Amino acid sequence: MSNLNTSKERVHFGFIGFGLIGGSIAHAIRLQYPQADIMAYNYYKTAPHPKLELALAQGTLSQIVNDLSDFSCCDVIFLCAPVLTNIAYLEQVKPFLKPDCILTDVGSVKGDIHQAVEKLSLSSYFIGGHPMAGSEKTGYENSDASYLRNCCYVLTPTSCVSQDKVDFLRQFVSASGANCVIMRPEEHDRVTAGISHAPHVISASLVNTVQARDANGNHSLLAAGGFKDITRISSSSPEMWQNICLTNRDSILSFLEDYIDTLSQAKKAIQDSDEAAILEFFRQAKTYRDSFL
């Protein structure tokens, strides 16, 4: 694997799942490795896959394959389907991994897939990955290498994977313009529950509450900047977020308990017309939020 660190020769990449994030990674690969062979698995097998055909026509993909055995030449395989689907494909792809292959994913939850990797004795291959990038838009047609620029791309290597493999993937991530962060799977899931997963639950809850009150359509008529900003993420894939809630359940529930406590305190301050508490509630939030900028 060490020869991949400096060589721009014909590196072989495979993709299972090829939507917004998978497509964006493939665009980044094409920029770094112009001669790379980039293949994507057509899970329809016999029927043409319009999005894969588009990627092939644009030159992002080198080939579309209908059998996972074609991945036996791959140096790196990206699992870019929903979280539970990625886990299901581990056993299917296992027979076709050459010894120095890197197996990675882009899922928003790391604990469950690491457990599955260990049970399947794939730890020497696997480096969990999560590019903290994306959009409410979906699909390859919206993908672009720019999604990776200036984002945090978390890697969660197993304890058994070689340093050469970690170094290669870290170099690719950094060269794509992302900030590479190495993290333990359990810490990743705890943090993302607060900054990504629970916010989607909160956003969807807000949208559903407004809809329930919108009998005459005036809520949607007047919905403007603030509401649209805070609920933009509710236009994301429902299937993806169902998978995330099912696989990072404990961390999400723990965060939501804290959030409900905070919301209850705000409710009480408003109910009591507690000027100082209300002001401090918004002041504290502003100070911490402004520190991100």
C-alpha cells in the first residue's frame, strides 16, 4: 500500500453506493489520480442505472460493474450507501478483498459498522470514514469535489489496520481540501449525535409541529429566513436519517434528554417572565455559536 502514497499510477477504486457523497469523493479522486480506474457497483445488476451511466459518460467513472467479484482488483473500496446497507455489504464484499485493500465507508455512525467489521474479521482492512459535508440535495447529479473542501473528514481506524493504509487515506483526505480528524468510533458517535443527528430530529419535529398548526396555510405562506434556515436539513433523505436513528440510538437519546432539559428551562424562564434568565439563555447561545466563526 505504501507505493500508493506517492504514485499517480493506475490506482483502482471501487464504490458501493454512488450518490452525493460517493460522487463527490469520486470527483476528488479523479482530480488527484487522473489515470485511476474508478468503478461503481450497479445493484440493479441487469437494468441500466441512469446515474451511474451519467457518471460514466462524464468520465467520473471508468466502468460500471454488476458483480462484486470485479472489486478483487481494488486498492480502495468506499461504502457510500445508507448505514445499514453498508453493514450488509461487508459480508458480500469480504471474499473479494485483496490483502492490501483499504475498506472504508462514509456513514454518519461508526459504532455498529466497527462491531460488524470485527465480527467478520475485517479489522485489518477497515478504516471508518465520515466526511462532515453534504447538503439537503441528494444524488450523483448534485455531487462535486468542492463538498470535501474545508470540511472535517473523520477517520476511525481499527486497532489492527496498518499505518500505511491510514497514511494513504489521510493523505487523500487532506489533498481533497478537507481537515482530516482521527477519532475513536464511540467518541465520533457521541459528538455527531449532538451536532448532526439530534439536530435533524429537532428540525423534523419543528416542521411537523408547524404543519400540524397550519390548517389555513398561513404558516407556510409566512415561513421565511429563520424558519427556512433552521429546517433546511429536513429536506434530506428520510431513509438515511431512519438508518442513523436506528444505529446511533443511545447517543441520540442521551443528547435529546439534555436538550429537553434545556428547552424546559427556557420554557420556564418565559413562563415566569424571568428577564435575566431569558437574556442569559440567548447570550450564552450567541457566545458559543459565534466562537465557531
